[in-house]
Amino acid sequence: MWTVLLKQGPWDAVMLDVDNGPVACCLASNRRLYDKPGLLQIQSTLKPNGILAVWSAQGDPRFEKLLHRSGFDARSHPERAGGSEGKGIRHTIFVARRVI
């Protein structure tokens, strides 16, 4: 289903909050969202300088490197659930800009 939605682009942004992120997939079928062919497919549906944001239960330097190898300028942002109080479980948001 996600491939059908992506084909309706080009998009300014795509945000993924699927499973537990690229490292801890609950469903094996979701891995294709986080591999190079999947990232290239997402990238192809973004406008120049479009943004891909990926929520993850944990950080993953390898995924950030893969984003770079897939044509994104990417950074990971550790955040705490619950906002600015500094409490709560730490999550990671990968923010990747399509490099033209």
C-alpha cells in the first residue's frame, strides 16, 4: 500500500512511523522500508530538497550511513518521549533531506 501512496508524489515530505524503526522491525515485510532499494524509492518520490523523517525506538549509526549512501543528507535526533521535561524513553528521529 505504501508504494501506491508514494507514486502519487512528488512530495515535500514523507514521515515514517512504522514498527520500531530500522533496527527492531516487528514484521519482516517492513524491512523493505529501511533498505537501500526502499530508501531510493522513497527518495524518488520527494521533491528536490524534500524531507524524509523516520521515527525509531533507538538510534542506529548504520541506518544513518545508509541514508547518506542513498542520496540523503541525514542526521539523527535523539528525543525523549514526553517532551521537554527530560523524562521518558529516548527515541530517535532520523531527518534526511533529498540531495539534488
